[in-house]
Amino acid sequence: MDDPCLHNLNLIHHRINNACVAVGRNPNTIRLLMATKTVPAQRIKIALQAGEFLIGENKVQELKEKFNELKGIPHESHFIGHLQSNKIKDLLKCKVSCIQSIDRFEIAEKLHARLTFEKKEMNILIQVNSSDEESKFGVSPQDTVELIKKVSLLSTLHIKGLMTIGLFSAEENKVRPCFRKMKDLQQDIIKHKINGVEMDVLSMGMSHDLEIAIEEGATLIRVGTAIFGERIYPDSYYWKE
């Protein structure tokens, strides 16, 4: 029997296409990241074998546990959870191609130090707290440019764009401003012309709000629940490391 995630993936791609058509965007400009927190490696394999390519984990321990099982299947892996300095060494062993959750200079410095030691480099996104919630990680929008200027001086880190977790709300008029703020911030950063900084990636939008995020300029959406089903704990639990 087919895993239900294959049916769900078709639905997600239809949602992406429809959202793009509604605002005149090319669906090929949107990347789908499968958020695989709590999802067993065997189920992730099914999705990868069906043609998906990009996965994201929130917890370093989970990433480590699945790494060996998945490394034989072509895919790209991002880290999308809150990063603690004592987990950096383990994270780098798992060959992630991007860390989406850099939100403070101290963690960027420690990551840079480890990458320098290992003679490696890393693509990163700057995580912004677009909803101004105390429970959310992320640099405040007003402090983002200054953080990017400082991080841009760390030679092993390549800033590719921004990431945010929008407000968890069913009310569109409360969610949309978070994503619009991110698009405005992206454009402001571009105007600063900070050396070595790219702003091609806007990682925003999840299972419940991906259409709004696409309408407001997202280039990468992170979908877990709508693909793999509900989890035991609420989404907010998984944004802690």
C-alpha cells in the first residue's frame, strides 16, 4: 500500500502551483523543503524516491540518527531548528548544505570557528522574528541589517537570504504582515549592498500558510504536517533544541 505522504505531496504541489498562478509566479521558483522532524527515515526515503530532494531537520540528534540511513539516496539536507553551540560539531558531521536558523552573532562566530578548523564553508540564512513573539527565536527585524553586516565578515559563512516562522494563526490578516515584513526587509538589505551577501532565498510558509507566504514572495516553503501527518506535540515544541 502506498504511503499517504505520496498523495499528500501531490496535494502540496497543487497548492504551490495554484498559489503561484494566482499571483503570476512561476512554480519553478519555489522550493519545497520537507520538514522531517519525528518522521522515520523509511518514510523519508519513500518521499525522496518519489522525486523530492530537500529535507530539513529541527534537532541535531534526529539528524544524526537518520543520516546513515539516508546518505545513500541523493538529497539535500538543511538544518532548520535552533542551534546551540555544543551541537555544532555533531551538526557538521551530517553534511547539511545550509543552516537556516542563524539569529545571533555569538552562534555565527562559534560556527565560523569550527568551520575554519575543519576547513569547510557553510551557506546560512538569517532567522528573523517577524511576529515579535517572545517565544520565537530570531533576530528582530530592526536589528537584522546590523547582524548581517557583522556575520558577512566571517569568511566561512555565506548568507543566502532570510528565514522566518510566521505567526501561528488561522487569521490571514495576522499572518500576512509577517511575510510582507520579510519581503520588505529583503529589499532593504539588497539596497545596502553588503559585500558577499545574497538575498535570493526567503524561507517562509508552512503547512497552514504556504499560500500566503508564496503570495508575499517566499522562495522556499517548509512543509511537514501536511505531508507526513500530525505529530504528538504541537509545532512550537519542535522549534526548541
